[in-house]
Amino acid sequence: MSDIPPKYRTAALDNCPDLPNDLLLALAAWSAVPAGSLFLHGEPGSGKTWSAVAILNEQRERLFITESDYLDHRRKRVSGERTWDLGHHPIWPSEVWGEHPRFMLLDDFCSTRLTDWGKAEMARLIDKRYTLDLPTIVTCNLDLDAVTQQIDARTASRLAEGQVHGFPAKDLRQVGSLAQIREGRV
Ligand SMILES: Nc1ncnc2c1ncn2[C@@H]1O[C@H](COP(=O)(O)OP(=O)(O)OP(=O)(O)O)[C@@H](O)[C@H]1O
Ligand SMILES: [Mg+2]
């Protein structure tokens, strides 16, 4: 069983021709020694999830989760419905790997219309990962100033302590990535 969405299963950093070289080098350097958070922000379709999964694919004890799936799970938990918790995710055997995923990719941060409860849940998750010093990649359409507006300054501050990279605005879904074009897939 894999947590990686099929769309991104083949993602690899050595096949990201659309990204500027300095950005690729920074991602590769973080991937080699993952520590703290890696905040990737940019317009829809700019390749954030692809490159984040490329890094995740190098990790063994890892979890891919979107903001909406995370909140869905938390909602069920609060209302007593059956769900996994972060330590009991179907692909996260906590008895083997402990309560918190060692390596997490939180995809589409701030992508849903967050209620106050949702904001508090996301702030709590980021704080938890921060205080436990667990490597966490966050992809987001907003920059950290906008995260301050959307969530709060405390969350943006924690993310700013890690690495922050903006992706050039280019919707690869519209134009096709260079890798796809080279392979004749678009
Ligand atoms: N190096 C690559 N090789 C092949 N396909 C790629 C590559 N990089 C990106 N893509 C494709 O480009 C599209 C957009 O990439 P991706 O989903 O990572 O964007 P995103 O920045 O996460 O967008 P959003 O903010 O909407 O979630 C996807 O179809 C993805 O599969
Ligand atoms: Mg994405």
C-alpha cells in the first residue's frame, strides 16, 4: 500500500526540467539531510507537489496527506466517528514507527475554506511538527505573509524558520512539463 497518489508516483528530482537550477539544488540539498520544514509556495500547477513527492519518494517512514484529508480525519475523530489517528493511519503502523510520522508531506496547505476550528487544527499540526523537530514539507498556494492572514503569525513564524521556496508561476497543467513534452506525453 502506498500513500503516494498515482499521479505523482514516478516523481524524481532528477527529472524536474521546469524548475530553475538554484531551486532544484536547494531541494536536493534539503532532501539529502531533511531537517525542520520545507515550505514550497506558488501558483497552481507550478510543480510543488511533484517536487515534494520526489523528495518524499526518497524516504521510508513517510506520510503524504492533504489538508482536506487531514481535517476530515480530525473532524471524524472529534465527533467520535471511526477514523485513523496520525499514529494509526492505514499506511502508518504506529506500533512499528511510533505516534508521529517521522517524515510528512502536508499538501495543499490553506487550500480549503478554513473555519476557526480548521485554522486551529492546522496551527496545532504545524506547531507539533515544529516542536518535535520532525521533517515536514508543506505545499501551499500562498506565501507566508498570506499564511499569517489566513492562519496566524505564529504558524507563519514557525514555517519561516525552515526553508522557504517560491516556485515560478507557470501552470504546467496548461503548457505541459518539459519532461512530459520530451517524453511525447503531451
Ligand atoms: N518534472 C515533471 N515531470 C512530469 N510532470 C510534471 C513534472 N513537474 C510537474 N509535472 C506535472 O505538472 C502538473 C502540475 O504539477 P503539480 O501538481 O506538482 O503542481 P502544484 O504546484 O502542486 O499545483 P497546485 O498548487 O494546483 O496543487 C501535474 O500534472 C504534474 O504531474
Ligand atoms: Mg499540488
